[in-house]
Amino acid sequence: MCGIVGYIGHPEKTIDVLLKGLERLEYRGYDSAGIAYFKDGQINVLKKAGKLNCLEEIVDRNMLTEIGIGHTRWATHGEANEINAHPHKYGKIVAVHNGIIENMDELKKELEDKGKKFISDTDTEVFVAFLNDALEKYQDMKQAMEYTMKRVKGSYAIVCFHEDDLEHLYIMKKDSPLLIGVGKGEMYVASDYQAFREFTNQYVLLDDFEYGIIDKNAWHVYKDGKVVEKKIEVLDEQDSLSNKEGYDCYMHKEIYDIPNVLTNLFTFYEENDTHSVPDYRKYNKIQIVACGSAYHAGCIGKSLFAHFAQFPVEIEYASEYRYQPILADQNTLVIFVSQSGETADTIHCAKKIKEMQIDSLAIVNVYNSTLSRLTDYVYYMRAGEERAVATTKGYSSQVALFIIILREWMKARNTWTASLEQQYQEGKTKMLQAMEPCLKKFEHFSWIKKLIDKPANFFIGRQSDYALSMEASLKLKEVSYLNSSAYAAGELKHGTISLVEEKTPVFAIATDKNTYEKTKSNLMEVKARGAYVILTTLDTAEEEKEVDERMIVPDVGALFQPIITIIPFQLLSYQVAKALQLDIDHPRNLAKSVTVE
Ligand code: M6R
């Protein structure tokens, strides 16, 4: 979603830092971009709807200016046009903002009653106007920020500066990430350290309700009027910068990263028994809370716990969990799953669980992300930077971590037998060996055209194959914009089968040996109604003659099967989007990290 970058320091660097920072934040998804800087005795604001290259066309990269802020906006209040794009200037203050101001109407009315006028539809303009008004009253920026933060409700990461004060950047944070990048004779601010990591590896993380004043040599953070001592963090080497490495897009490259990511992940957790783990013996309930693909990975986790540990796991979308009574206690472990560690709904739930003093564990990729700091235990996904909006290696490493956690859980409870260990070792070796051939095998699908002009595509499966169907369907729709949905195979005949007509594509995933015959019956039902059936099954299963297409995956055993089975679907989605000439890494309307509710 929105991205923030700010800089104060060397005049010859400012514009370069802002534009490079915004480029690094592009992966998050946005629909307009802008910068503000000081030049010729005034604040200048340049902004454009559309992609960053539209903004870059109107910016002079050689311009000298000692202070500047930049923003990529994912529209919330008001359409994605130039007026609504950030930065917003009101009076003498110019600001960029991530988040949503919930009491915007009340604050706007208060300002309008004082005769203030607005030109955009945004909550950000109201925030800046309110801050500007407070500054006129207090004549002191620190007090103005304190007052504004008391009055504003909602989420915000704000970076601003003042026309008469070119020596300071001012920042405020609540429920939306904000970091200070520490340099020598220069300072950075950003919503994500990717924005300044090319320039410094030292940073300070702001916590909620903190605000700061930054000059080129020093930074000061406050809360409730008092100075807060903050620790300088150093970037972790596992968060290396990623590039396309010759692939046509990040999604393609990231699918090809999967074998290495998984090899390293399993080795890390097998060899590193010093990572902090909960006492798994004490829990009588697990709840998994996540969104999107992370939720689908959680569904695989639930299925693994049911089948191997005979332990019931509850799973909820974070956006639902946050509004329901929390049926958890001190013997519950709540597992949050999130690639970014910044998903607003998931973060909200983690805060609630922390307040209730219930044990929490995060499966998360981004080091030091908000989720990783809110939870008691963290299993890092170690997948490296994931830039494509559609997650691939992130999802695969989340599923892998559920296998790792299942093994640790069962070992702690003395239920992990020698035979399970053998299954684990053999399955893991088979799965890792099968990865590369599997990637090559599914690089091309001759029947892609048969999906493209259809009103709907369906994915069906049972148990973990149903979880895979949900992920396969989401992947296809998010990057190709084809209408697709997933159903538990047995549910189709309870209504949805009415949508199946001549040549409707139905993907049946049937890798679970226990339910294979049942799913087969369901695909026969749709075949009888004219569906174009694509069956995904194991290379050890009997050849199924009645289907139109087959996607045969290697049989690597029940524990690891979900990891290998998703690969052809990730590649299929990429291939369909490519055939349709879409922007694969930045699908329309989507954001990599969903930081609003
Ligand atoms: O960063 P998170 O894992 O918390 O993100 C959750 C979802 O927004 C994410 O998985 C989304 O569904 C992806 N775009 C799917 O590819």
C-alpha cells in the first residue's frame, strides 16, 4: 500500500534518495506518486496519477535541495488522481501520510467552521490542516504534534516539514510503520527500510504514539512530551536486496527461488535448535489467524495438525477474528501468519491477544516487522525479499514452517515417532529433489487459451487439496483477472454446480490418497455437465482417462505434498497473466502489504 520516504542532508542527494526510495517501495502497490522539496524560497510539490515513471518525467534529478519527502499512494479517500495524491500542503506545512484518519469528518467540520477550505477528498489534507492550525495556536511544532495526536483517531505514519524551518523533518506514528534511517550528516525516514537500505543499514523503529524531530545530524523521539530512548537496529543480512536476475518479472523469479529458500529454511530450523520456541506441551488449543494466501497456508497447517498430531486447530481470517469474541485462554497458542508482518487486520488481532496475555507465535518474513515485535515467539520465513504482489515463495515457506512447527510440537509432546521422522526425512529429500524438474515441467501449458474467455474457472479439492484449491484460485484471479473460485469438492453439488456449463474449466486437485476416489466422483459429475476438467494428481495414481488435461505432480508423501503441488498453479497463473500481457508484479487494485482495514 502507500509508501513514504523522507530525507534531510546533502542537497545533491535529496532528489535521488526520494526517487530511489519510491522505486524500492513500488512493489507495495500504488496508483499515484509525488514529492515535495524546498527550492527558491518555497515548498514545491510535484505529483502525478499513475506509475512512478509519470512523476519521474517531471522531476529534475539534478535539483539541489536539502530537505524532501516522497510518497506512493494507494487510494482510500478519494479517487487516484493528481489532486488526491500526496504530498499535501496546507498553510506552511507539507506532509505525506500512510493510514486512515477515522474522525476526518469531525476534524474537517471543526476546521471548516473556522473558515478553512479543502481542495482534495483526502483525510491527509485534513490532518495537515489540523496540524497547521495547531501550529498557529501553539507556535511550536512539538506541541502542535502532541495536540494533533491527541485529537486524531485512526492510523497514521506522517512525515512533514515546514516552510520556515528547513532544518527539520517532523514525524508521527500510530498503527502504521515508520522508521528513521540513520546516516552521517544525513537522515532518512521511511515506512519500510527497503526505501533507504541502499544508503544505510542502521535504523530506528518508532512505536505507536511516538513522534520525532529529525535534523541532518540527530534524531529525537518523544511520547507524551517526554524523550524516549530508542535503540539503533542494524539490518539483518537475511534481508538482502532482490533483483530480477534475468527473469521477466519478480513473480517468475520468486517461483524459481523456492527450491533454495526451502532447502535453507529446513536446514536452518533443523540445525538451529536455539531459536526460542514455546513450551508446546502446555497448550490445549491452537488458533491460526491470517489473511489471503497466509490464511491458505494456515489451512494447510490445520490439516497437517489434524492428520498427523490429531490436534484440532481453529483458523480465522484476521478481519473476522478482530470483531468476534476471542475464545482463547492461557492454554491457547495463537499463530499469526504474515509475509509482510504489517497487515493491518493481523496486527490488530495480535495487539488484542497481547493485551489478553495469551501466548502468540508469528510466522513472518520481514525481520523486525510490527508483527514480529508484537508476538512472543517468531519463526522467520527466511524467504528473502518478496517483491511481486502475488506471493509464491512466501506462501511456500509458510507451509514449510507449519511442517517444521508440527515436528517440533510433536517432538515436545513425545508423539513424533521414528516412523514419522523417516517419513519426514524421506519426504523432504524427495520434495527438494523433485522441485527443479517440476519447475521445468510446468513452464508451458498448451491449453491456457481454454481458460481465458470463460466466465468462470473453478478449483475443487478435499482436505489439504481444498486448501490448495483456494490458493491456486486466488493466485489465478489476482494476476490474470480471470474469474475463479474454489470449493470443497463435495460442496459443488449443493449449489455451485448450476454454474457449470459446456467448457467451464474445472481444476480438480486430488493428491490426497484418502479422498482421491471421492474427488474423482465429483469431477465426473462436472464432466457429465460438459466441464473442461483439468486434474492434478500424483504420478503414482492410475491414469485417469476421462479428464481433458492432467497436471501430474511427483508423489512426495503426505507431509510435503502441498509444497510441491502448488508449484504448477503458481506457474500457470504467471503464464496466463503473461499471455494476457498484464503487469504481473503489480496487479491492478492490489497492494503487497495491506496496511489498512
Ligand atoms: O503480508 P501478509 O502475508 O500478511 O499478506 C496477506 C495477504 O494480503 C496476501 O497473502 C495476499 O493475499 C497476496 N497478495 C496473495 O498473493
